Amino acid sequence: MSDQQTFYITTAISYPNGAPHIGHAYEVIATDTLARFKRLDGYNVRFLTGTDEHGQKMIQTAAKHGMSVRDFANQQAPLFQEMARVLTCSNDDFIRTTEERHTRSTQAIWQAMVDAGDIYLDKYSGWYSVRDEAYYAESETTVTDDGVRIGPQGSPVEWVEEESYFFRLSKYEQPLLDHYAANPDFIGPDERRNEVVSFVKGGLRDLSVSRTTFDWGIPVPGDEKHVMYVWVDALTNYITAVGYPDTQSDLFATYWPANVHVIGKDILRFHAVYWPAFLMSAGVALPKRVYAHGFLFNRGEKMSKSVGNVIDPHSLVAAYGVDQLRYFFLREVPFGKDGNYSHDAIVNRINADLANDLGNLAQRSLSMIAKNLGGVLPEPGAFTGDDTAILDQTDALLDKCRAAMDRQEIHLALGEVWQVVGEANRYFAAQEPWALKKTDPERMGTVLYVTAEIIRQVAILAQPVMPTSSEKLLDLLALSADERTFATLGASGRLKAGTELPKPQPVYPRYVDEIPDEEK
Ligand code: ME8
């Protein structure tokens, strides 16, 4: 086996009961960025995303469309695959929970939980939210002025009373608390940890894990009138995709336990309480980290399929460009916090950070090399204090970005890189290479070399967020594929003087608003 370090990262699997929305896009973009970062940093990465196709929500929506649930799922899942493709995501696998491999895996984890003595038959009576696919204690529900009983996330709940298998979640209260204490990084961001710890400290009740009133789901082994609760099935996707129950397989041995499950804050309880309890029961190792990102709001309003104010990710890509959109979301919204987006905020980032700061700097410096130096990277003269200062800051970026990305603080990594882009603009303006052309051409060459070297490192570090445009920038520096990994960052990978560069092309156009103000 190779000694290359591995990294397994996953998104939540989306309910395909509607078209993919911007929350889905945001999660897969962020996770793709974390996966790409690790690949460029030399890791053997596996990145999984997919669709969660069972559950009552799917039954209800299919019925509304007058379709069988299976046909409806088959129609919807490709929309999510297509979204990942359009967003240039580099997922290695796409799992659908209706696949045969997943039935086998889910029945196996169920059996392992039975063998551990953790599943028993009883009767369930209580509240269920189809929208959240979650059971709630009566104390977690409230009644609205219109007399509708709702769960803690505002969705209507219905009374359920039927025979059900239960999972002995209560047995795992202390083991879970011990696990959180021994593994302070298990839940991120830090502030979300306390929320989970106090929920578990509040006491865990056994969980109803099967239903008998519908048959769209994975049958309970040995008692086929029951189908499993959709979350048992959904969470198991993370191990199905690495070959569970074949725990001896290369795939499983290489990638499990996962390094990070990236999810939204609304489903943290399922991932940080239920999932580790199921795995402990089944004797499977626990994921190393669960990271809950925040919610995106369109100008402050919550978007969701059920509220009906969804913005289609495809139209955003068409309007702004895929790299621009990826950059905007990851730079603008601190990962882990809620955030807003609006046309003006997107345009502002595109024009200020991409077109002006990075795009112009690259275009101006590379055009000067083309015009004044025949398109050949100059040999730098002795570096001045200013040159060394900016190069040192650039060389220090990798360590800073690594530290941030290891904690999923994507916005901080981008902040560090753009801080250097800002400094590089000030350096370029202060050195005035256009004036040096006449007075000191050799010094002009050095300034242009230093600037191109900064662009090299910035473009390499920008690849995880903006894969397509960074590639174009690196093409302009005539770098080969193996000169684009993080191993080349820092002083050891400096640009080679004498390299002939292609004709510079603008990479980050300005966004010019053609919509009249009153129609925005
Ligand atoms: O919860 N902003 O599926 P889902 C940011 N199938 N993220 C958002 C969001 C928003 N406005 N809306 C949703 C499910 N998300 C389950 C997951 S995992 C084993 C099963 C996030 O389609 C949400 O938090 O409702 C979740 O992480 C993901 O999108 C899929 O949501």
C-alpha cells in the first residue's frame, strides 16, 4: 500500500424532491474546494456526494406529480449530478440511496445493530415532521395561532402511532459524551459543539427506526412489512460508497473513517448524535469530524423548496460565471456562519477582487513582459527589501492556508491570499515598472519577475476555489501540470527566467450591469 496520506470528504446527500437550490450548490462547492485543496497538497482524496431518495417527502412529492416514486427519483437525481458537473465539482462518486449497493450496506449495518442487541420491536406514538423527516418529542413542538402543531424548525408535524423497531440510542448517551470530550475536533465549528453536547446531556430517548405505513424505503431484514427510517438509510451512504459491508476491501481500508462530513447546521443532530451511535453499535469506526456550515439567504430571506423562493444555481452560473460564483460564496460568507447574497454583493466581489485586484495585476504585468521583453520572463536582478518582503509574504501563504483549510475556514484561507494580492497591487503601483522602462530596464525586469512570481503562487492557491480560471492564469505563465501542485509553492518553485510566455489574455472580465437599476 502507498504511504500517501488519504482524505475522505463527503457532502450531505440531497433530497431530490425539488430541483437543486443554492444551498445544495453552496455545500457541494465548498466541499469540492476542500477536496481539491487536499489533492493539490498531495493527499489521496475521495470526495462523495449524492441523493437521498427514500422517505415520506419523496412519496408525497411524487404523488403530487402523478408519478411513481421510483420514476420521480429517476427523473430528479440526474438534476443533482448535472448541477455538480456545471459547478465543476470533482466528486469521485455520486451515490443514490436507491442503488443496490446501498440496500446491501444498509441492511448489513442494521443487522450489526441487531447483533449488538440495540434494536427492539415496540410501539411508537409521537410527532413526526415529513419536511424534516424527523421525530420530535411533544415538548419540542408548539401550536401556531392557526392551530397547526409545528416542530422546532417550523415545519408541521403529524401524529404517528404504529408498531416500530427502536434503536437503543439511550445506551449511547455516555459513550457519545465521552467521545466528544476525548475528540474536541469531532464537531466543528467549535461553537456548534456545545449545542450538541447539551442536547445529549439533556437525555437521549430510544429512536424509532422503522415504519409500516408505507413501503418506499429499505426493507428491515427478516421483517419486510417494515421499512427503515430514512435517516438510518441516508447516513449509511457514507460507508456504502467505500464498500461497506466489505470492510476488508481496499476501498474501505483506504478511506474509512471519513475525515470530514460537510453538512448544513439543520442536520447536525443526525450526524453528530445518531450517526456515531449507529456506528458504535455496529462496531464501525467513527468519522473524524462533522462540520456544519451555515445557511444562505437571498437578501436576508430564507430560501427553501417548501417556501418556494429558490434561486436556480444554473441561472446564477449563467449570469456571473462558475468560478466567480464559487469565489463569491466562499469569500463572502464565513464558512460555518449564515450569509446573504444579492446581485450587488456578487458584482462587487467580481469587480473588486477578481477583475481589479487579481485580473488587472496579471494583465498589466504580463502585458509589460510581452511588450517590453518579447514575452520572455526576465532574469531578476538582486532583490531589494521591498521585493523580499512581498515574496516572503507570498511564500508564507501555504502554511496559513493549510491551517485554515484544515479547520474548514475557507474564507480565512481566501482572505490570506487576497491580502497578498492587495499587497502585490501596492507593490506594483509603488515600484512603477512603467517608469523604470526608461530609467532602469533591468529593475523593471526584476519588478515584473517578482509580480509574475506572486501571480504564480496566488493562481496555484486559487485552484481549489476557481479551477477553470486559475488554470488559464497558470497557462499564461507556461507552467506544466506538475508545476501546479502545492509542492511547488514557496521559494523552491520560483518561475524560471528565460521561459517564453504565451500572449496574455484577460482572465477575469469586469461584470457590466445591463439591467436597469429599477428592475434589479
Ligand atoms: O437534509 N443554505 O437534504 P436536503 C445552505 N437528505 N445549506 C442548505 C440550505 C441553505 N439555504 N438549504 C439546505 C437533507 N442546505 C438530507 C441529508 S445526509 C445523510 C441527508 C443544506 O436536500 C442542508 O443543510 O434538505 C444539507 O446539508 C444539504 O443542503 C441537503 O439538504
